[in-house]
Amino acid sequence: MSATTKELLKKVRMIVPPMLEKFHKGQLGRVAVIGGSENYTGAPYFSAMASARLGADLSHVICTPPAANVIKTYSPNLMVHPIMREINEVPASHEPASEIASPIINMLGNLHAVVIGPGLGRDKLMQATVATVIKAAKEKNLPLVLDADALWLIQSQPDLVHGYKECVLTPNVVEFGRLAKAVGLGEDDLPDTGEAGCKKLAKALGGVVVVRKGGVDWISDGEKAIVSDGEGGRKRSGGQGDTLTGSIGTLLAYRDVYHKKLWDTEGDLDRSETLMLAAWGGSAITRECSRLAYKKHGRSLQASDLTDEVSVAFDTLIGEKEESKRKALFWFMSSYSKLLFESRGMLQE
């Protein structure tokens, strides 16, 4: 592990809150994933479960009714809201994107971050609904993570996120090319698809953070660029990017808690730096999940195998703060002493 990677991990660790008794439900992460349609139910589940496994207190999925019925069977740990609608689910003469978006917008004030795109699809009404939600989220200065078919929306309407400094885009190589073309960048403008290309696209989008996924992941806000080059698995099964979006979502929630100083925080990182750190940290954790899962499963690796490794990857790269360890040790010793006392009492009887 390079010195640069160690330093970045140290900074990511700074924005992760310790597990303290004073925190109540919801303070350590309320994240929603908007996506999930009749044909795509796995992606929002993998994203929301990564968010939950990384420690978000409350993990929501906002999807269509057919998708909700399926996703609810995957896990009882997620809160699933059948709010979204595809165009074939409403009368032909009635496409109420604003009406469908309304209950979602009402939820935004109770969320730390929103992931949009996993399993979204390109249905006209679904796309219009999330466009309305993005506009409302920007008004509330709510952090967004956009992936998959949310990027399809952005390539046709780049102004939706242009200049929004609380936004992370996570394109693969094909999506990166489409976005670049959408903002007027040609092949001559992109000397490569690594650091320079990532920085140019982020700058062209007005300073949003771009995570350019690939053999290594480049992260840039148009001014700075950092690389996530930890070893990953060699299997390229679908759905691994959903672990990335959910992980970034939870780290963005932790970032919010950090800036509210709900515990005795370290350092004084600014919001632009912590946004980059959340994106980089999500990438580092996802790559480690992929490495661990590939080591176990080889070519049979599936996206669900990454979900099982999120907590291990977190412990390996970041780990719990000393405050959390002391609380855990105190709880163990107290429980052990109580059990020992009760056992002695039973023996005397």
C-alpha cells in the first residue's frame, strides 16, 4: 500500500463517526436508493445493502410496485417504497412525473444522501420523475450519487447537475464517453481516459465529482484528481458498481455528521475535500470487496458476494475508532462479569 493511499485512508477514517451510546437511530446515516423497475430488481438491492452493511442506520429503496414486491423478499432490513411508476403503469393520457415525485421530495429532508440510477431503466416517466427529484435535491443541497441510467439522463440534460458541488457521478468507460460527448468534449479534448480525461469531464460539468471506473478508478472535481488503485477481483460480473454507489452514499452520510461535529472530530476538512474522500473511500472499499470475493469464488463471483464482504473490507481498510473499541470492550467485560456472577449464584444454590 502506497504512502498516498495510507494518507487518504487516514483522512477517510476521520469522517467516519465512532459508535457512541449518545447517537440515536438515524444519526449515522439515512440513505435512499432511487431505482428498481420491473426488469431490474437486483441493482437497487445491492446498492442499498452495501449502504446498510457499511453502517447506515436506515437504508431505503424507492422503486416501482412490481420491483418492490420482489426486493422486499430479498431482505427485511431495507425499507422499500413502491412510489415510482413506469409509463405503462399510468393512463396513456396522464404522465404525472411531478405527482409521482412529490412524496419522494417530501422524504428528502429526512435523508443524508440519495443514490439515483441502480435499476432505474430508461422509461420516459421514470427518467422525468428522477429529473424532478434531482432539481428538488439541489434546492436542499442534498448530496447525490448518480449511476447507470441516471447517467443516461444526464447525458441528455447535463444542466441538471452542472455546477452542483454536492454531486458524484460514477461512469464506466462507455458512460464516460457519452457524458464527454454530451458536454462537447471530443477525442482531441481527452488525451486519455485516466487522470487528465477525468479532470476535464469534471471541469466541463462545472466541478461535480466524477469517479471514472476502470482498471484503476480516477476521482476528480475538475481541479484535483486522486486515484484508487487497490487490487480488485478479475471477474467483471454485473452489479459490482452498485456496491460502489451504496458505499459512497453511506460515506456521504458520515460526511454530513462529520461537518455537524456530532462527536469530537479530528482535523478541519472542508466540504470539497470530504466529498472527494467519500467518493475515493467508496471506491477503495468496493475494490477490496471485489478482491476478497474473487479470492473466495474465482470466476463464479457474483455481485451478491461483494455484499457479504463490505464489513470485512471496512475493517481491513478503515477499522473502528478507539472510542468504539473501548465501548465494545466495556460492554463485553460488563456482560462477562454479570454472567460469571449469575453462574456462581446458581452453583451455590
